[in-house]
Amino acid sequence: MEFDADPWEPATVAVVGAGYVGLTTSACLASMGHDVTCADIDPEKIERLRNGEIPIVEAGLGEVVVHAVAADRLRFVVGAAAAVADADIVFLCVPTPQDEDGSADLSYIEAAARQIGPVLRPGAIVVNKSTVPVGSARVVERVLQRSDVSVVSNPEFLREGTAVFDFLHPDRVVIGGDDEAAARAVANLYSPLNTEILITDAASAETIKYAANGFLAMKISFINAVAAMCEAVGADVADVIEGIGSDHRIGRAFLRPGPGWGGSCFPKDSRALVSIAADHGYDFSMMRGVIEVNDEQRLRMVAKIARAAGRDMALDLPLDGVAIGALGLTFKAGTDDLRESPSLAILDHMAAAGAEITAYDPTTVGVLDRVQTDRLGTLRLANDALGAANGADVVVILTEWPEFAELDLDAVARVMRGCSLVDTRNMLDPGSVRSAGLDYDGVGRR
Ligand SMILES: NC(=O)c1ccc[n+]([C@@H]2O[C@H](COP(=O)([O-])OP(=O)(O)OC[C@H]3O[C@@H](n4cnc5c(N)ncnc54)[C@H](O)[C@@H]3O)[C@@H](O)[C@H]2O)c1
């Protein structure tokens, strides 16, 4: 349904959850003129926010928060119940992690709904901004036990690293609800953004979010599979991307080969999509294939690194005694988020195969001296890229931090024990790496 905004009026808003989505939503809605109270269950996080500290790495977020607090349009409280009593509209921005069977775990959503149910003012609107399976608006309604409160779905499409920009310049805003007046009230919040607002039923809005993430994951898996084929047939993936990406039906966006997708959304949302489909009698085999290709991609990177070290993954402990200098730990550049990072998954495999690993990531310097991983236990961290390369047999680029494109390759070659560089992000010019006396291997490059 197309949406014509009502005359602009600021609203009183509560946001439950001060993570990547909740804090960005709070700060951006406040910057648009709304009055926002943001709650988190974690008192330490709220204390830091009250002291003007931003607990996550996110470009521009600090400035928007400071400005909104100074204008008295944003405040932070501990606990959902403390935020919602005066709110016209309450956003739920709490985690929906993966459950053991691949489905989305709704326990945080249900807990938040239980906490706010008795406190909401009559006529309030509760908005699911968390990524939730089809039918979750009904689940929240049941838990709230408030016939005078409406529930709508408003999935979030922001990307970590550009969250503030994405929130304020969205490609579209999607609002789904069976109560049209409530959906319109939520749509009105966004009217200063002058963006396309799509109003649907709740099930369609919930499906749109999973379908969007599933499609994006599919594009990355597709180009990773094409890169594997390029290596097999002697083609160059960069030329193939240029050739297919110039077709406007395909486009270049998200066609970048790498170590596989990860992060806080694609892995859990792609599995949830398979699980939601299965619950409703549809075998989403294509999505299962997308996930399988991604799992294979990580193992392909491990095999590449072993080959660069002159080892064979078929042996027991094939990387015993091999020193790896790992560049990048976060799942992508521009964020400090380590959730389901392909980098950590690859390092876990290499550690299990006997490798000794020293890693560097710009977001851990001065904050952490060790990172906990699944199998590796604790991972040794260096303070810079040269520190990670020092004494390494193989240096591997795992996250596309811009500073890795500027590496002093002669210095890297001088401090290494071996002479192999594996570039899982295709960031470096192979000729420059070879000129520094290092062997180069990328992904799908000739
Ligand atoms: N991170 C992204 O890029 C992104 C993008 C789009 C959608 N999403 C979705 O948004 C949701 C939130 O993701 P996130 O990355 O912001 O998570 P997050 O883990 O960064 O933040 C969630 C916050 O909620 C708080 N919390 C949990 N229960 C609470 C309660 N009862 N009351 C108050 N606070 C509570 C946690 O302490 C935490 O600070 C998820 O469903 C996710 O799939 C995330």
C-alpha cells in the first residue's frame, strides 16, 4: 500500500535494546525530532552511554548520540519497563539469535514483551524491529496480554559500519501490521526521511526481511562459487564480475568474492529462512545450497592457506609448526562485531590443524589482548599488521580493513619467516606483492 504522510508531529518513543540496531534507531529518531528513551538490560552499557561513551564501533554514531542528548531528546535507562510508560510507540530491538535447530530464538522478544506489557499506556503501539519469523507479531500480542495495544512489524535493513547513514537514507521503510492506523502512526515517524514507505500485512513485512538477507547471502555465495570455478578453469573473477555486473539485471553490488559471509545477521537469518519454510511445508533447497557453499568457502580458504605453507590438509595436524600472521578478525571492515566472523571460523580450523596464530585487527588494539574463539581458546593479538606478520610463514588477509591495502609489503617480507601471502579479500595488487619477494594467492584470480 502506498503511504501519504500526515502533517509532521514529533512522537514520544521508547527503544528496548541499546545494541547496533537499538542505539542507532534511538539516536537517529531523536535526531529527526522525536523524544526518545532508550533502555537496555545491561546496567554497565547504560552507565557508559550516560557518560557519553559509545559501546560499539559505528561511524558517526557518537556525534548523533551526543547531539541528541544535548538537545534533551535522548536519554538512557536500565530495564525496558522504565522506558515505556509515556511512550506512544515502543521499538523492540533485542537479539533474536539462532536456536539449536536453526530457528530464531524468540526468548528475548518474549521477555521484553512480558516486561513492558503491564506498563504500556493505553493505545500504545509496539514495533518489532528485531528480525523475527513470520507470526511473531501474534506472539508478541499474546505475551503483552493487552487488547488496547497494537503490534506492528518494522524490519531494519541497516548495515553495520554504515548504520547511521543507512538509517537516515534507507532504500525503503517497510511496515507491516493488520491495524492500519497503527502502521500509519509508525510510518509517520519516518516522514522526515522522504523515502519510499511500504505498508504491508505483518507476515509480508516479516518475510521481506528474511528474503532480503537470503538474497544478499545468495549473491555472495554465487560469486564465491564462480570464483572457485575461475580457479579451476583458469579464468579471472574480476573480469567475470566486470562482464556480468555491467548487465543492469545483475549489477555489481555484493559480487565480491571473499572468505564467505558471516556477522550477526546472514548466518542466523539464512538458517531461519530454511527453518521457517520447513515449518510451513516448503523445502527451501536453494537456501540450503547457499549455506553449504558458504561453509565450503571457509574450508577452501583453510586449504589455500595450508597450500601456501607447503602443507597438505589431508594429513593429521597438517599445519603443525606453521606460524600464521592473520590480518583482520571482524566479520567485515567498519565494525567491531566478531559474531560469526568468517575470519575466526577460518582461524579456528587452522588452530585445530596445529597452526600457531598471531592476529591483528584495528578494533582490538588497546581494548583486548586476546580474543576467545570456539576451538582455538584464546588467540594471541598483535598491535599492528607488522606485529602479526613477524616470524610468520604465511600472512593472510581476512577482513577488508582499508589499511591492509596500504601495507608496506617490503617491511612485511623482511619480518616474515616464510614468503607467502594469502589475500582472501582480493585487496592487493598481485604484482606488487610478488615484487616484494612474496608468493601471492587471492580468490578466483588468475
Ligand atoms: N546488527 C545488525 O546489523 C542488524 C541489522 C538489521 C537487523 N538486526 C536485527 O536486530 C535485532 C538486534 O540486533 P543487534 O545487532 O542490535 O543486537 P545487539 O546484541 O547488538 O543488541 C541487543 C541489545 O538488547 C539488549 N537486551 C536484551 N534483552 C533486553 C531486554 N529485555 N530489555 C532491554 N534490553 C535488552 C542487550 O543487552 C543488547 O544490548 C536482531 O533481531 C537482529 O537480527 C540486526
